[in-house]
Amino acid sequence: MAIIEWGKNESVAIINMCNGPNKQNPAFVDEMNQCFDEILEDKEIYSIILTSTDEKNFCQGIDIEWLGQKMKDQDFDSIKSFLHGVNTIFKRVLLMPVPVIAAINGHAFGNGAMLACTCDFRFMTKDKGFFCFPEVDISIPFLPGMIEFVRKAIVEYKFNEMILSGKRVGAQELQDSHVIVKASENKEALLKDALAFAGTFMKKREIFGELKKRMHKDIIKVMETEDIEQIDSLNLFIQE
């Protein structure tokens, strides 16, 4: 059974994460990359919506159970390969030559919230879900590149508050802070709002991709230098 799948609504590709809490592990990375590859082959697609089929969750971040077992087994090569893979997903979204819109239908925690931050625009339901970065409470620091791309999505005062406190915030607060485009009433309204917004984009991929490349070049540079060095060392991820 697929853990990520996609369909098409006119010029919009809708990627559905469909594995409950949608925790990120190697299978998640592989299937997300496959979706991206297939979508880019379809030249009639001008925007992407990223969402979830789960009633409670958008994405709860890294699969801690998988990671914990690999750490127990001292399989550090698999951990490094996975972390490089997640980094690649983040970079692909940042450089995607079509707008990527996160339709956050439930909880977005940790790397799940970061995935939403790599997107160009965000919508979220009012009635379900929190958005937060719990890393400060579980002793896992952000990689340098993560700090950079979260900062491009969240205004500085809010970024400072959320990163250092681990506070859970809802859709209305995120709308008030201009982190999301709109706080939708419920899941049905969320998809309707995101589709209507996505449908306004019919930009040529070449110019759209080039603009994003120029806008995010400093973020990508950090991700390809500091991030990679720190992933390879594993010092930031293996906690006693």
C-alpha cells in the first residue's frame, strides 16, 4: 500500500500523505521523490498541493521508532542516508519550478512543520491540529539549513518564540502572524481554499523555477555545506 500518492485536478497536482501520522523514514523519502518525478513529467501541471488523508495529522516529522531502532543497532550509515534523503526533499520543494502549497489538515510537528515551511504558501484548518517545533524539548537542534528555510516562512519574532519555546500554535495564530495564507474552517474548506488559490497559478516553469532558485540560493548553499557536514558527523542527532 502506498504511503504517499498523488492525483490531478485540472492543472493542480494533489499529493496525499496517506500513512496515518505520516512519519518520515526512508520509505517516505522514496515515495515523495517518486511523486515529484512523476509530477514534473506532466507539463500540464502548474501547481502542487501537499496534504494528508489522515483525520488528525498532516505530518508528525521523523519516524522516531525507526530512528531509535537504527541507533540501537548502531546502523549509522542508514541514519545518515535517511537524513541526506530528507534534506533532498526539502531542497526539491524549495526549488520546485511550480508553486507548492501546504494544506495543513492536522498536526504538523518537527520535520512535518519544516516540510510545510519549505512550501511557497500554507493553508491550515481552524478546527484541528497544532503546528510546532518540539526540538527544544527533545534535545535535537535544528540543522543550519533548517533554520534558514523556516525563517523564510515565519516572521522573525514568531520564529524566535516558536523555536525557543516549543509552543504549539493553531491556524488562527499562524494567520495573524502571516505564516499561512488562510485559516480554513475545516478540512473540506481547506482543500477548496487551497485548490482555488493553486488554480490562480499558470506561470511558466522556467521563470518560476529561476525566481525560486535566486530567492533561495543562500538557503541552498547552507544546506549543501553546513548541513551536510553536521549530518555526516551525526553529533547533532545522537543524544545520550
